[in-house]
Amino acid sequence: MIKYNLKCENDHEFESWFSNSNEFDKLNKKNLLECIFCSSNKIKKSIMAPMISGSKSKDESDELFDKDSYKRRKNLIKLREHIEKNFEFVGDKFSEKVREVYYDKKTKKSIYGTTTPEEREELAEEGINLLSVPWVDKDN
Ligand SMILES: [Zn+2]
């Protein structure tokens, strides 16, 4: 089973599970997918939230996730600041860069960036597990 983040033409985001990556395309082509909020049939896969890689910082990130839920937003902001300060931003080159880090055992670089669901799936098949971070807005 694969989970995709989906987005409709009105920017509603929701998640949905599919048995494989072709199933999404098949159902979408037949207009069998609809937005859970507005029932629009114009659905596309949305870009994943920034992903991070790097063994050292992962534990720290997990810790920030574990706090009580009322602190969650504050922690997500802290997590975001932590990532921005300590991780190298590689943007949409993430899946390429994460392989470099993964296969070059000497590299202990921590990076973050964005991936598409397809890229993430490919990486998972190669045994590269990533942490998906809810990217909160600091300004509101
Ligand atoms: Zn919608």
C-alpha cells in the first residue's frame, strides 16, 4: 500500500491509500477520485513536505515530535528552525542528494528538501527511509 498526498483544483489537501502507484493514475484518469472536501474530480498528487535524512539529527527530530499535542505547533516551529540551521537545503534535488549521502558511508551530511511521492517510493524501495516533516508557517 502506498499513501499519497493529494490536492484538488481548489487546493484542498488530503491523503489517500492506493495498492500501487499505477492505481492512482488509473483511477484518476477515469475521474474516480474526488476531493473529500468539495468533490472535485481534478485531483493531483501534491509535493511532499520537506524530507530530511541524516542519522544523527533524526533522533533529535523524533524527540521533538513526541511532545504533548498542545506543544506540537511550537515544536514544529522549533523543528523547522533546527532543520534550517543544521541541514543543507537541496530543494528538489533531494532524491539525488540523499542517494549520495546514503551510498557514500563517509558522508555524514544532513540534508533536507522536497520529493515527489514517486521519488519517495523509489527511495523506500532502495531501503532509504525518510522522515516527512509537517512544514509549519512561522508567521501565523
Ligand atoms: Zn477540494
